[in-house]
Amino acid sequence: MKRKTLSKGKRSSAYTKRQRKSFNIMVKGSLANHLTVQLDQVSLNLPLQSAKPSRFQKLIESEAHSESVPLDFDHEADAADEKDFILSQDFFCTPDYITPEMPAMQNNLDWDKISQATLLGNRDIFMNFCDFLIACYYLRPSSHGLLIHFLLIHVCIFLSDANLATLSTNIGHKELELANDTFGTYERKTEKSVEMKKNQSYVSQSAVALRCRVMPPPCLKNPYLKDATEFDADPFGNQRSKCAGFSPAGIGGEGLSRYRTDFHEIEKIGNGNFSHVFKALKRIDGCMYAVKHSMRQLHQDTERRKALMEVQALAALGTHENIVGYYSSWFENEQLYIQLELCDHSLSMNKPPKLSTEGEALKAMHQIAKALQFIHERGIAHLDVKPENIYVKSGVYKLGDFGCATLLNKTLPIEEGDARYMPQEILNDNYDHLDKVDIFSLGAAIYELVRGSSLPESGPHFLNLREGKLPLLPSHSLPFQNLLKVLNF
Ligand SMILES: Nc1ncnc2c1ncn2[C@@H]1O[C@H](COP(=O)(O)OP(=O)(O)OP(=O)(O)O)[C@@H](O)[C@H]1O
Ligand SMILES: [Mg+2]
């Protein structure tokens, strides 16, 4: 069903007679009576394409005659309406048996101004009207509740995206937030290009975003924190999983995108097995970041939780000069986005520069060893130390890609990294000394980088390395070679 957008001054479309009648039948009680009187004057911006009563209208009418009139839904129309309405519970993510604390009612509404505002599109007064509706919603006697829901859904249609951002903030926390319009013309262009598609849905992506803002996602326990608080005993889990889980499907994609809103993408800087990584300018602070997002959509809760382990490990660790900085993460379009410190490059074997001098190799080894000491002290093992995961920024070496990070005490699942850098014991499923695994991997990575040729994935050379039998490196000092041998125990 298409949504008509009327320009300012042309919002005078009124209800059909049938719609007015349903409202009059519907409204009961003093608050509602007051509203009825006003609704006779107020013309909301209802879509008028279909004279046929919608499922929602039928529902309202049936509510008015609830004792006697059975619901007689037209199944064809129902199917068409299915996507048109988000009914109360789903929309507000609030189970009926929970009565939220009633917000302070705003008594200073001037109804004449409201009707004028609705007709003429006066945003401020209209927003006050919305506040009033929200307050009514919280009162929630059932018939009023339905009325208010109905009105709120139309409020969503009435408002532009920018208004919705403000409205949703009003509903949730009554706090100020930058509206979408502050974000430059670039977004406007992209949003315009998807406007047509968005309009095909009666409940827009914005409405879904609004819905998810009303009830925030659950707080997850961070397993990498020693004294993690048990936040995830979530009494609203069932409701939230439907509408405001930590992966709200439908947000993002071609609709609202936190990535597009907050960042201006510069270029792609890398591909992993699971992720694309982009260099992106953060609009609000003007700094460059690496934004990594999963290649495919993570539909299952289990795969989302697994992907989240990387950010949970990074967040639990905090900052260290030799660990790639972590800033933020979020789900969008069922993909996990991670905002990271932007590094100059990684020590990938496939591209220069490698570690050209012994001094540089010692520096890299020392700095990554400091990173490993830091994470091991916090009970975490990296399990994927290799050249590709050692980054360089302004001459400083940093350990990155915590996708395999686990706990030293083996209380989390263990997924070993690249076999070329794994010691024999882990290949034999012996996970008793995961910290030593990281040290072995560091030695193997540095050895590979100074030698300048890739490590074998199997064969005699592979086995020799695991027994500490390193072929001589003629251009390097004996102490340095002995150090590498020690790392490869
Ligand atoms: N913080 C960063 N700064 C600069 N480039 C980065 C950064 N993070 C990742 N990259 C680039 O993106 C590539 C892929 O990143 P990453 O290894 O984290 O992806 P992945 O899919 O999680 O990992 P993998 O395939 O190694 O399991 C890296 O090899 C690197 O070139
Ligand atoms: Mg990697």
C-alpha cells in the first residue's frame, strides 16, 4: 500500500465516513470523549486509496461491539493487510500484563492548535500531540489502548524519517538527540533513492526502527570479563527476541543504516574469510576508522553470538598500545559491524613490506609479545597469531583479529586458528596451555616473515618446525635464531 506524502498545507484529507464512524463508536470514557470531540475537528493523514475497511478498522469496530459481533475477516484482505499493520503488542514490544510507569501527562495542549497543526503540518505542536498520545498509550485501558495504537501508527506515516527519529526518542527516553537531518546531503541522496521502495510498505522501516527503540535490546553477559555481571537473565527475552533483539532484522539494508548515517565510506581495505573491511570517515568526529562487517547475514542466534565473541573479547580487554583499538559494534541488516582503529597495513606474507631487518623483527616480536602478555594476564588466549593479524600503525605493531579469542581456563569453546602457526599439541586437541600456543604462533609468524617464504601446511618441514628444528637463517645473528627456537619450544 503506497503512502501519499502531502506537501505542507495540503494535509486536509479527512476520514471516510466509515472511518469516522468507527472512531466515534470506539471512543469511550472521559479522556476518549474529549478525544472524540477533537477528532471531529482533527483530520489525520490517513491513506485513502482503499474504501474497503481494513483489518484494523474491523478490529476497532469489533472491539466496540465485542460481546455480540464476531470477527468476520476477509482472508484475502487480511493477507494484503498482513504487512500493513503492526499491532499493539508487536509494535510496542510491551506485554499486556506489564504496565509501564505512567509518564507525566502534558496538560498544556491546546486542541485548536493541534487540529490546526495536523492540518497545516506544524511540527512542534504536532509533536506535543504525539506526546499526549504516548501518555494515553501508557494509560492503556483496552479500548483507549486500541485507539491510541491506531493513532500512533498513523503518526508514523504522517511523520518524515527525521520526525520519527525525534518521536522515537521522545517515546523512549525523553531526551534530545541529533535528528537525521544533521547528516549532510550525501545521506539525503541515498535515502531519496530508496524512498520509492520504502513507500511500498505501509509500516515503514522507520516504524520498525521506532519499535525497536521503544524496547532496547537485551544486555548480554561478556564471558571474557572475570567479574561479569549476570545481565542476561532477561524477563522480556521472549518479547524482545521478536522485536528488539540485538539483531533487529529489517534495520539497515536499504533503509536506515547506522553505518551510512555515522560513516562516510572511503574504500575497501581488506577481505578476510568472514569479513569485508572498509576505511571509513566517522562523520561526527572527522576521524578515519576501519569498519569490519560480516560478509553474510547472521540469521541464527548462535552464529550472531559466535560473531559477537570477537567484540566481546576486544571490549573486555580494553586498550593497549599493541592491540588494534576497538570502538564500537552493532548489528545492521543481520550483519555484525565492528568499528576499529585504522592501521596502515598488516604483515601479510603476500604483500610487502615484510620484516626487512633483524632489528625490525625484534621490535615486532617484542611489541606483540607485550600484547600477548596483556591478554594472557586477563585470562584470554588469541589463538590466531599470524602475520595477517599483526598490524602496523605509524611504526607500532598491533595484534588484531580476535575472532578465535577464547579463555585460558577452557570454559569457552576453542576454535584454533590457521594450522600453519599452530603447535603440535593443539593439533592433537591438547588445550592445556593455550598461552603457549600464542607464543609458538608468534615465533612461527616472525620466522616466516624474516625468512620471506610461506610456512608449509604439512610435510617434514612442518614437523621439524614443531620440534624446534629451524633451518638456519644465514643473514641473522645466532642469538636471534636461538630466540626463535625458544619460542618454538
Ligand atoms: N584495523 C584494521 N586496519 C587496517 N586494515 C584492516 C584492519 N582490520 C582488518 N583490516 C584488513 O582487512 C583484512 C581482513 O580483516 P580480518 O582478518 O580481521 O578479517 P576476518 O574475516 O575476520 O579474518 P580471517 O579471515 O583472518 O579469519 C585484513 O587482512 C586487513 O588487510
Ligand atoms: Mg585475519
